[in-house]
Amino acid sequence: MLVDSHCHLDYLARDGDLDDVLTRARNAGVSPMVTISTKLREFDIVRGIAEQADDLFCSVGVHPHEAESEPDTTTAQLVDLARHPKVIGIGETGLDYYYDHSPRDVQRRLFRAHICAARETGLPLIVHTRDAEADTIDILRDEMDKGAFTGVIHCFSGTRQLADRSLELGFYISISGIVTFKSAEDLRRTVEAVPLERLLVETDSPYLTPVPKRGKRNEPAMTAYTAAKVAEIKGVSAEEVAAQTTRNFRSLFTRAEF
């Protein structure tokens, strides 16, 4: 069993073949799957997909790219939507200074609102961070001082320092298909250093298709390629990576029953 801890099934559904996508994933041993919210205005779609099967779950949150379009998102809104039993995480949220699609002050404010929701609900925070490591860690540390919460740095592609600081806060590190890219040697060294007990795997599909499927649309079935690369880096079997990352997922996403 492998868990795709972060995918966007609502985006894949736009191609009209979601049932086939889910069948391919299950046939590849990938189950469950977590479809991630990026906009509250489309949360009903995300939740509706999660309601279709026992091995589908979702999160609720606003991606930093969308912060400007949903700037009034509140902790109370997130907490209310998170009451649904299919919601197992808060996010994705965080900071993206690479594209700067939303003003940085709005990103930071919404990030804190999501953290408060994670703390209040007890659900893990799903963090997106790109070119914003210092602010990300500063905010996480500041908010952790106000009260504990759990979380994961999703689609990790940052520095070893970011990984170390995140682990110190008790966070997990989630690895995507980026780890298979030729250019990702620094990431592979970080994966080598992070304990397997603190790793998750994901696709972030339909993005970041792993080698050897580059050029094709990514989907949850391809989690296996990322897990295989992690196994190679760690010097263990693919079965051990599957078993341990599934245990890690259960430990973090405690509301997910499967």
C-alpha cells in the first residue's frame, strides 16, 4: 500500500476520466488519496470528490497563490468547514515568494489564520513554501509558541536547513516526483538525511510528473516512482518505504480511517 498524501483530483477531473484515474491508482497499490483544497470557493467540488469513496479524503484551505482572491478567509470559516468527516487536514497554505501571485502580507495573514485553524481542530497543517523559507519558519515557530500543532511541508524542494527546522518543530516532510529529476541532487541528499519515519510521499498531480513519465500528466498511480526513488536513496526496499510512509501518514492524519 502507498498513500498519495497530496494530489488535486478536482484538477484531474476536468479531463473527464477521474474514474479511470482512481482505478489506475488502486491497481498500482495507491490508496488512500488526499485531494487538496486550494480555494474555498471550490471546496464543495473537492469535498464532493472525497465523498465518492472510502479511500478518498480532502483538506480545506486557500493556496498562497489564491490569497488575494480570498483575502477575507477566517479561522472560523476553516474550522467550520473542517467539521466534515472527510476533511483530514488544513491547507494547503503557506508562502510563495517565487511567483508572488498574492501580496506577501496577505499570504502571511492567511497562513496564520490556517495555523490557528489547525491548532483549534487538531488537524495537521499542509504547508506550501517556495522562496520563503525564513518567513515560513519564523511564522511556524512564532505560532508554535502560542500552542502546539502538527503538519507537513508538502512537495519539499527546499534547503537542508528548512528540513532540519521543520523536523525540529515536529513536522513531516513530503516528497514528490521532483526527487526523480536530474537536477534534484540537493533534494536527494536531504532525503538521505531525513529519517524515514518522518517522510511522506505524494504526487501533487497533475503536476511534477516523475521520471520516467516526464511529459505526461501526473496522477496518483505514479506515487510508486517517487517511492522507488526514496527507497533507492535510503538503501531500503520499496516495500519498506511503502509500509513506513503509510504508518507515518496514519500518525499524522489521524482522522483518516482506512
